[in-house]
Amino acid sequence: MMSPPEPRAPRSNDAERAAIGIVSTGVANVEAVRAAFARLKRDTYAVETPEAVASAAFLVLPGVGSFESGMRALQDRGIVDPLVRRVSERRATLAICLGLQLLCDASDEAPDIEGLGCIPGRVSRFAADVRSPQLGWNRIDVSHESRFLRSGFMYFAHSYRLAELPEGWIGASCRHGARFVAAVERGGVLACQFHPELSGASGRRLLARWLDFAPLPTSGGAASAVADEAAAPLEGAGAPC
Amino acid sequence: MLNVRVIPCLDVRDGRVVKGVRFRDLEDQGDPVALATRYEREGADEIVILDVTATADGRLARRRTVSAVRRALAIPLTVGGGVRELADAAELLDAGADRVSVNTAAVERPELLTEIADSLGAQCAVIAIDAAGDANRPSGYEVRTHSGTRSVGLDAAAWASEAVDRGAGEILLTSFDRDGTRAGYDLDLLRAVRDAVPVPIIVSGGASSPGHMAAAISEGADAVLAASIFHQEEWSVGRLKDRLSRLGAPVRR
């Protein structure tokens, strides 16, 4: 980097300190998420408006409850469109459990309701011959080079899952009966079927990696972590998303 | 594969962890935050907090204890005690519980389980069943409520099955006869309920050794719960899981 410094000082410290917006769906228990970020010395705040979805440096879409109640909560707050845009722009967004399912096209849990359509695929119930809900710790296997995910034990609590790794996403799989999608990531977007906030030390490390890497553009290795650039595409400098 | 969970249980009264025999003669065991933190560090898979006098006192489990443990804990937290309606369950989740266990109120009004499952998800709705031997019941066990003091005329396995039909996503199955006795889990009770329901079962009451836990796991328990062997430091969670692993149980280490 031979060019002179920008007149404005790099704001990497802002990105390092940025608070984490948590989407209020009204059906999610967010205390564990808040506590997990507090242990990483990060503040959190509630996100309830389209503007806040668009402007958050880091956004979490938590999920407890049903597919229908989750989608309805997003629609009622008018945040479907900004959320879809944000994910398509690969900005720092963490979806947890039902949050991952809401990002998919649809779910057998509520067949008449459309999902956000960011992740191709339809969510379905575990086969009848495995214990459901899956409650507890299961090992995830990271199948590709991943920015955030590592193989290891994570905590799951769910009855529905995405069975096939979606095209265009880096993923981790897990076995409960058959294989299913434990998590996917793309750019700054990380969607986990498990609960990183409840997955002890390995979950904590995953959240820390997401915070460290998600908003940073990978422009030729120059970590010019300007908060405004968090909105930019992530795969290479200036590449289209 | 999904691992078997080892769950230390904190019976709490007035903000302190207590332990009794057959739900009585409660003795102080320590501070809930300190114990929960230690258990997570040792490798516990989940923590259960039961406010043992909440129902008798006609109140909800204490929010302050739940919040304090939540802030310290990075593993799942199930809380029970005095949940009478959906709003109570929501309040405990708001305080930091991940899942809520319901006992007496669900026996009196089973729709409560449906309301919790529909609103908060089936994985949030844990039905706690305290069962005692009763030769007159088809399964050989009857349901007790109000901390084991009341018989309500229900068969334990039949009630487990109904609770799951109503929406419960997990069963916390406690043997009243074995609680605090160190004689091992009641495996006959476990088998009777295992045969009746497809959802996960946490077995509870009477464990004092890894052998007791391994026996329950081979009978189909998805999680093993214990209290005093951890509180009194006979076993650390880590050492116990090492032993369970050598006994062939799949545990996270």
C-alpha cells in the first residue's frame, strides 16, 4: 500500500467495537445471544425497523418459535426486503436455528408461507425413525474451505432441517439419521442450524471469528476496515456479488 | 451422531442450591452461578435449574437467579418452577432460560403444553414428570405433583404420551422413590416411558455412579441428570464423562 493515507483515519476500531443489532421477532429468546456477545465485550441492541436492518454493521436473526410466526414477525415489521437485500449483498448477518430456515425458500412446517428465498431449498422434518426434536450436541463437519466454520461439537435444538447443501454456499454438515445442513456461509453471512450462543467455547470462537472477519472487505489483503465498506461485496475488491 | 447429555441439576430455594432426599430435608449446596460455571468448565452439556419451592409458594421461579446464571453460562439452560401459564414460560425465556419445564400446571391444564409449543417451539416445552411406584397403574407408576406430595390419579406412561401429543418436546423423568437415595435410576420407570414416547427423555433421581448412568443410556435415556454427586465433588463432570465414554456411551469431550 504505497498510496498516502486517506485524510480520514481508518475506522477499523469502529468496526471492532460496533454493537450488534439483534432482530426482534417477538418469538425468540435473545438473552443467550446477548450474553454470548457480552462475554466477547460487545454491546447489543434491538432491531425493529427496516432502516435499522439496513444500517446495522452486524445483524443477528435469532430464531425460536415456528416458521409461520417468524415470517409473520418479519413481515409485520416491514423488514423482509431490507433483510433479503442485506443477505444478497453478503453483509455481516448471522442467522440462528429458525433464522437459517427463514432464509430458505420454504418449510414443510408452514407449506403455504414463503420464506425469504436467500438460501435455495425447502426445509423439511427429520425422518420419523430418528429422535425429534434433536436436542443436544452433535458433531459438525466442515466440507469446504470456510472462513468461519470449524469441525467440532455444536448444540442443536430443532425438529426441521435443510437436507441438501445449497448451491453457491460453503457449508457444514451433520448426521442425525441422515446428513443435514448444520450451517452455511457466504461472504459475511453465516447461517447456523445449531446455536453458537449455546455451544460453549467452540460457539464462542465461531462468534469471535464472525465478528473479526464478517465486515472486512478482502481487497488484496488490505484490511481497510472502514465501516461504510461493510456494505460492499466481499469476494475480492469490487467484485460483483 | 447426537451425543448423550450429562446434565447437572441445580435445585434452587431462595437463591441457593439445595439438595434433599425424596424432595425433603433440603440442605445448602452453594451458589447457583458458581456451581453452573464450574460445571460448564468441566464439560456439562446443559444445566437444569428447578426452583423447588416456587409452586408451593404460589410464584414463578426467581428471575434474578435465572438471569445471573444465563449471563455466566454459554451452554443451554432449562428452568422449571411455578410455570402456570404461557406468560410465565415467556418470562423465564426473557430472563435467559432456553427451555422451560412444566409439571403441576400441565397436569391441571394440559393445554398449557400446546400453548408453549405453538408459541415458543416444541423444543422449549419440557414436561417434568415426577413418578412413584404404584402397582395399580398399568405402567406400574403414578404421577405426583406439588414436589411429589400429591397423587393425581394418572398413569406415568399414559401421561407422558398425552403430554407429547399436546406438544411437549422432551420429558424430564424423575423417580420420586429414588430421588436422593443414590440407589440408581429407576430403569423400569424409564423403560415404561421410553416405550410410550418418541421424544428425548432426561432421566433423573438416584444416580450416584457412572454405571447407573450407562445403564440408563442403554435403556434409551437421551440425557442423564444428577445433582449431589456433582455438588459434593464425588465426580467432576469431566471425569464422569471419561468413564461413561469407556463404558461405551457417546459423550462430548
